[in-house]
Amino acid sequence: MTSAAEEPTAEGARLAEEVKAQLEAQLKEVKAQLEEVKAQLEEVKALYKQEHGENADVEGLVDGDGM
């Protein structure tokens, strides 16, 4: 048996829906930003290959000290 304090209220349900909508909007925005960053990364990789003649995804480009 649940107590009255544990039962959802109309106000609580409304707030939950509001928070859900805000989180969904934030997720949509973050996904869009991620796509922009991915596109920028691909552009940088293409410029790196153009400049250095090698693929930036190849392992071994970074040595032990991170340079």
C-alpha cells in the first residue's frame, strides 16, 4: 500500500512532463552540436591529409609523450 505522499499528484505529473520536454530539447540540441563537431573533425582530417599526405586516423602518429 502506498501512502498519499508517494502517489503522484497532478502538479508532480505536470512538472515531470515539463522536465521531460526540457531534457528532450537539450538532447536534440546536443545531438545537433555533436553532428557539427563530427563534420568539423572530418574537415580537419581532410586538411591534415592534404597537408601531410597521411591519414590522421592511422595509429602511431602520436608518440609516447603525446606529441
